Amino acid sequence: MKLSEIGEFGLIDRFSPHFTRGLPENVHGIGDDCAIIPLNKKESQLITTDMLIEESHFLINKISPEDLGYKSLAVNLSDIAAMGGIPVSAFLSIGIPTEIEVEWLDRFFAGINELARQTNVFLLGGDTTQSKKHLIINIVVLGKIETSHIKYRSGAVPGDIVCLTGSVGDSGGGLQIILEDKQLDQEAKLLIEAHHRPRPHIEEGRWLGKSKHVHAMMDVSDGIDSDLCRIMEQSECGVHVQLDKLPVSPQLTAVCSHYGWNRYELAAAGGEDYCLVCTIDAPHSEEVTREFEKQFGHTLYPIGHITGQAQQLIYYLHQEQMTLTKHGFNHFA
Amino acid sequence: MKLSEIGEFGLIDRFSPHFTRGLPENVHGIGDDCAIIPLNKKESQLITTDMLIEESHFLINKISPEDLGYKSLAVNLSDIAAMGGIPVSAFLSIGIPTEIEVEWLDRFFAGINELARQTNVFLLGGDTTQSKKHLIINIVVLGKIETSHIKYRSGAVPGDIVCLTGSVGDSGGGLQIILEDKQLDQEAKLLIEAHHRPRPHIEEGRWLGKSKHVHAMMDVSDGIDSDLCRIMEQSECGVHVQLDKLPVSPQLTAVCSHYGWNRYELAAAGGEDYCLVCTIDAPHSEEVTREFEKQFGHTLYPIGHITGQAQQLIYYLHQEQMTLTKHGFNHFA
């Protein structure tokens, strides 16, 4: 049977028994942004890893080595943020094609180090090896967290308000500009920067992790259209999303209007946003969003709510129900 | 500058400042088989990672999926053994070309799980992604150890006896049989098995880790000719190796004699042996080797001793000094 017949999530389902067999109590393997291992009575270790392969995840002539280094670490730090944790150390495995120049690697490391220093993460080790064709990057990040602050994908409760810690769609818009070789005006450059240098929302994740009113959390890596399905699966719930409430940047609005792109599609399914999505106990959601804004000086955006209808992700645009297909948003049929 | 101009170890030297900048006390990054992070007053965590890339590290039509899964985990467990530690959990990142069949992956996982169960290691998570061309495997293993039992590469002292926990050269011989498509008689099959299913010497590593007479330890992954250089660098010492003392299996002797291969070259530089090399305080070395044999029912082989001549790795064959060049062993010029 070909992989394409079962897809990435089918593959994960098929192999998940290998990852859960006989786990000790309190050890948590797949199903969330990080694995969790208790360290002592109060604290747990978080572990996450991401593999980036040239041509599958990036085009080496379309991203600077600094940005690639920065992004390779950022996507892992975002997984630690998604649980509410603090990243501590990173390990880099790199498969290097022989034609790569040493100076390129110097700049790649500079990009990793820039973000590592900003976030107090130590690059502790890894593996350096030769690759025949593609550049391959695998980063592992270890983090820590007070066990009582861990936020799982499984914590959402019907009635919870679904919130985003940042705008969505910029990264997907940036990728589309790169792939279609569009002209690089100021707005387009901002979108590409969002795609190449996503900021992991570590401080926001810490803060939300400490709030008992936050029930579920994850990072937005595949786009909310896909990532909310993960919360629905783990929490056995549904979600209503108000498309007109999705936080969309002025630059995305400008670029979409210029090229006739649908900003709601990019916001919901563009992917690689790396902000956080969380669900908040409804009676306390206004209090939490107000305190969040006071703390961070930017908004925690309510975009919808959790429902009891298992696996039903429904979009609304100004009261009208919509569905997202591969051809974009349609009126609900 | 091309990578080939500085080589793998030149690259590691160039990038090591990125891995050591501002590390907290007691945290130990590159330079050993694992990174070390203190967990509490008594214990430390060990972290190791290895990346295996199709065509660079294995040929997919020359190794069964079960063996590839087994070996991918084994090489990481060997790094934990090399410090004296206990492996605890593993994380697998895998980049999968679309033409790989699901059944192939089932067998690959079966191989990983076979060794994971044997060694009480939990496969806890990872990343599954698509690769355009080659199969890519990155495994991270976390382990633990009593901090006082950690063995470093830097502990060797002039006069120490250098010992091996197993025979060397079988794996290199197996690789040569595969690459030259030699006939698969019984001996050849044993060598190939040594190449495909290396046994990580975890129990031996634990036992040696607990002995205060063992000063330095590492696993033999590149072959002792290269790996002893790592001990010499870290311990600022030299090594004398008695070639005729290298433990060589009957099957390697038979195959080498059949094809006219030099068994000393394979034993010293074949690589991927995954036994352990350690240095033992000379006055206690006989006691340690005797107790080792009592404990494990196989020999701890003394193969030479540590000298004060920094970076001098000298081989002797029956009292005669030899050098190993890329053309093989030569009389010392």
C-alpha cells in the first residue's frame, strides 16, 4: 500500500501503537505538541522535534541561510510554547550536501544562534553528516514546565471561547508570493518575513499556561483549519469559527486585494503561523483577554467557540455558514 | 570554501563555539558521546542523536527494513552505553519518500520495537514528514546516569590499559562483503549481521561506569583508529596499540584469509563496531578484566596502553612499529 493512500495522519494513526505501548504513568507520548516526562514531583520535561528537508519544506535559493537557521529553531520553540513551557536546550542534526559552502553554514548557525540567544536556549549538541542530495535539518528542543501548568489539546470544553495570540495568514501569503515570484513591495516583504522568521509565542504560552481558565492550547503550524481538528479529536468536541473575526494583518489584506487572493483561505489554511490557539472558559474569557492585552500590549483574539458536536468544524461569515474545500470557502451545501 | 577542504572534524571544530557559549555549570555539550544535563543532586540526563541518510549511510536495497530500524536505534543506545548510562526514551524523526510502501514502514517499526523492548526504551514521539528523494532517519535517545558514574573521553591517564568490550572488524568486513557483492557463506552472513544488527553494550557500559578504576570510555563507531584520536584529543595523551592483541572473530579471520583482506585494517578502521573502548588504571586492570569476565562471560580485551606523547597513536605488530595509512598498515617510516 502506498503512503499516499493513508496520508500523514493515517500514518501517524497506524504507528501510534508503537509509541504508546506500556508507557509509565504520567509519561505522555504522541498526541500533543511535545512529549512529556515527569522530572520530579512538581516539574516535567517537554521534548519536541521537527525535521526540515530541502525541496519538501524549503527551497534553498528562496531563503537566506540566517532565516533558515532561525526558522528551524523557531518551529520547535513554538511547540514548547504550545504546552506553556520554557525551552532550555536544543540539539541539531544536519545532513549536508557536499556543494554547500562553509560560509553558508556559518550564516545558518548565526541565524540559529540569534534566536537561541534571544530565548536563552543552549545549543548543546547534535550530529553532522553528509547527504548526497538534499540539505536536511533536524532539531530537538528540550523544555521544562511546572506539571500543573501543562496545557493539552484534550482540555477543550463545549462553550469555551477559542482565541488566537496573533494574526494568521501572513506566512501563507508570504509563501504564495515566493512560489508565484510576485513583486516585492513593502507589504509582500512583511509577509515573507512572517514566513521566514516566525516568532515563537513563548512568553504568551507561559502566561496562558499559568491561567486555570485556559483549557486547551496548541500552536498553529498547519493552519487553524487543520490544527483545530487536532483539538476536536483530542477533546471530542466541535468548533464554530467566525471567519470575519480572524485577525488578519493590514499587509495581508493589501496583498490579497491586489492579487485577488482570498484572505480567509490564507488565514484559515495558509499554515506556519506559529501563533498559539487556545480555548478559554467562557465566563472568564473577557477577563483573560483583558489581562493578556495589559501584559503583552497586543490582543488575544476571540475567533469562535467550542461546541458539543464532535468533529464538526463550522465556519461562519457574517452569520452565514461556510465550508472550506480545496477550492476555497463555499456557501454551506 | 568547500566542506571537503575542512572535513567533518574540521567542521565540528569550526562550529563548536556555537555549542559551548555560556553553558551553565555542569552542563556538558559536544566532545563526548552524549550531552549531559544535571537532573538533580545525584543524577544527570544524557542526550544523543544520530542521523542516517539513504545512500550516505545505508543502501535501502541492501538492508532489510527490520535491520535498518534495529540499527538506527542501536547506534544511539551505544552512545548512552559509552557514558555508562541507562537509555530511557527515544524520539524518531523520519523523512519518507512517496514510493516507500506502508508495509516496509511496518517492518521498519518492528525492528525498532524489537530492540526498544529488549532494552526497556520507550519510543515516545518524533516527526513524520515527506522527503522528495532519500529516506532519512533521525533518532534521539534520552538516558540517565548517576552523575558520579559518568565516563568521559577526557579521563585517560598515561599508563592506563586500553581495553575493548568486544571484537572489532566484523562490521567493516560485513560492509565490504555487501559492497563487493561477495558470496554469502556462513561466515560472511555473520559479518553482515554484525554490520546490520550491532548490539549496544549497555550492560557492559553500566558496569564499567560504576568502576572507579575505569578512567575514560567511548563507543567504537568510526573504528578505533579514529575513535582513539578522540580520546587522545580530549585527554591530551597518546596511545600504543598492539595489533596482534585486537580481538578478531574466527569468521573475520576466515573471510579475510579467503579474500586476501587485511584483518588488522578492518579491525582498526572498519568502523561501526559499537563495542566500547575504555582505559583502566593499570594496577587494577587485571582485577577489572577478571571481574568483567565473571560478570559477562566474555572477555574485556586489553589492546594497548595510554602514553604521555600527545596525539601519538602508534601501532605495534609483534614488537614492530607500524603506521596505518589509507593504503593500509605499513612499517613505520
